Amino acid sequence: MIELENMYQCLGISPQVFNFGKKIETSLKERFEAIDARAEYNQMKVLKAMQENRVSDIHFAATTGYGYNDLGRDTLEQVYASVFHSESALVRPQLISGTHALHIALSGNLRPGDELLSPAGKPYDTLEEVIGIRDSVGSLKEYGVIYRQVDLLPDGTFDYENIRKAISQKTKLVTIQRSKGYDTRPTFSVKQIGELIAFVKNIKPDVICMVDNCYGEFVETIEPSDVGADMTVGSLIKNPGGGLAPIGGYIAGRKDCVDRASYRLSAPGLGKEVGASLGLNQSLFQGLFLAPTVVAGALKGAIFAANVYERLGFFVVPDSREERHDIIQAVSFGKPEALIAFCQGIQAAAPVDSFVSPEPWDMPGYDAPVIMAAGAFVQGSSIELSADGPLKPPYAAYFQGGLTWYHAKLGILMSLQKLMEEKIVTL
Ligand SMILES: *Cc1c(COP(=O)(O)O)cnc(C)c1O
């Protein structure tokens, strides 16, 4: 494969780095096969959903204005409902991000005086303001929703005893975040989430269980909706958009819950009947179609990165052997130069903006400068290869995505090349 090695060299990867990567890749053969097998299953699941709902090119036509009788939009929502084995789904470009979809699901289903419980510790940063954990204009707290939280036990498992105590007559909705996001706890498997839902429903059967599914879609062969979640929520510029969705979010679940969310998204009385798809349907269908293989590529990249950097002595979460439940990989570099070099390598490998060099900056809302690498087709898309990290100890980079495994691989090799050139690592 001297030809391939030469091509990598043209891109700036030295033979030393190439061969180091090759050895690691060879050692991962079995794990990659297991990922491919899951992707194959999920591809069939998506195809089955598209065939059952008779997807046709008429569904790719654009609607405008109110968007009444948008056949494509309605069919896309049925396809999502089939993939998630749920009664209904809301899949819209008007859901502008994961945070927005989660906000609509929560605010559509909670009423003043209701209690919202997070039994899995602190939720994702942006939800703090949605809920009102951090005071914020328009938060659920301002609307009289009471928030309770039960932290995880020190070993990262659910504190069932205190969860039981926290559930009261007023508990209306339980929110469970599947991915660790940018936290250090483990990500939950769908099976673990199912056990937690069963526990909660055993105490209070009518409680609504919502799962923040961001970064988790198609990593396993089942989704939270298969284990009792009443609403499963995520972003289309992460896993299920397959890199092609230019915007959007989804809520899949029980019909009454999804309907209530839809009345919040549009207006009471209007619900799902309005909302033009503006010509985006084809990208949303096609992105979903590609999502299982795209997620497989991102997973291979994450596992490859964990193995490369663990071998070099860095602390990686998840570690090199752990079973994966989302696509995020954290690597702690211990010093700022290393984090910066890593992100610059990821950027240099990108299809878009490879010629710019990211620098740390003081981002609003953060207590330390943040460095970000993203050479993406869609702004902020984190199913595309991207990395970021705050410049403070332990100088950890959070790395995710890659529309193809080969691109993820180049990104990691390039990051290693930069670390070598800066004399931070030696091979
Ligand atoms: C990304 C993410 C969100 C928020 O999604 P945005 O699209 O960035 O608003 C929420 N929860 C988790 C776990 C996430 O990873």
C-alpha cells in the first residue's frame, strides 16, 4: 500500500505517523466489524421504515407559507416514528437545534406547579437556562415549573434510593440525558435507561419520561423509545441528520406528548398541521438514510482516537476498550500547547477551511478561553469532524464526528502529526 502512504504524505502525514496509525487500526479489526454489523442492522431498520411509509419523490417537493398538507413533512415524521417504534414524531426545520427541541418537549408538556426531575445529575449546559437552574429570562422556572435533581452515585450509576424519595405526587416529567455530553460521567446504555424508566414508572406510572438522545442515535440497535421513553429528542445536525440535514430537531414518542409539543412549537389549535418544509425534505430523508453508516464512521474515529492517545500515555474517556453508547471522545492533554496542537491538526484535515488555524478565544458564558476546530459544511454540525476544549486543566479535547471514517482517521493522524512536530509526543 505504498500508494496510500504516499497520498497521506502529500497531505502532510509522515511515514512514522502513518505506520503508527496503521498498527493501531489493524488491532481494531474486530471492533470495527462489530460497528459495521450494527450499522448494517440500522440501515435495514431505516430502509424498512422508508418502504413501509411508501417514500416517493413527491415527498421531496417544497412547500411554503403555512405549509398545509405538506405530504413530505408528514411522511418524514411517519418514517421517524417507524424508526423509533413510536406512535408519532415531530421532525422540523423549525426546531432549530437540540436545545430548542428539548425546550419544546419540556415546555409543551409541563404546566405551572408541575415538578421536573432529572435523576441522572446535572443536564447539558444549555438546559440549565431552559430549566432555570441558572436564572434566565423565559425559563421553565419563570413559568412555575419546579426542578429537582438527583445526582449520580460516585461510581456513575443511578441513586435509586434518592430517586424514589424525589418522586412525588407533583412529578410530571423525568428527563434523562443519554450522552455524558461534556461531562465526565459515563454515557448510559439504552438498557440502563430502560431500567431507570421502569423503576420510575413503577413508582408513578403516569410520569412522562423524556430522553435527551443527542449523540446517541444509531450507536446501538435499539433507541430509548424501545425501552419505554415517552419522548426521545435530538438534533438533526448530529447523528440522525447524517450530515446532510442543514438544520432541524426531532421529538419521537407517544402521540399525546408529541401533540402537546407541537402546540408549543406552532400555536395551540395549529400543532402539527402547519410549518412549511421549504424544500428541505429531501436532505432530511437522505440524511436519515445515510445516518447509520455516518455514525459508524464517527464511532470508528472515536475508538481509533482513544487507542492512539491512550497508547501515548494520555487519559482518554471512554478508554480504548469500553463499549460505546455515544460518539464523543475526550482526551486529556494536561497542557495547553498540546490541546491547541490537537485542535489545529483536526482543523488542518478538514474539507472546509483547512487553511485556517484555530486560536483560543474568550467565548461568552465560559470561564476560560475555548479552542474549537470545525471545518464543516453545516455551521456547528458536530456529526462532522469537530473538536473543542476549554484552556484549563486537565486541558481536555472533546472530539466527535466524521462523515466518513477515512476523514476521521486523517484528522486524528494530523493531530498526532502536529503534536509530534511540536515535540509534545515522540513515536
Ligand atoms: C448537543 C447536545 C444538546 C444541545 O444541542 P444543540 O443542538 O447544541 O442545541 C443537548 N444535550 C446533549 C447531550 C447534547 O449533546
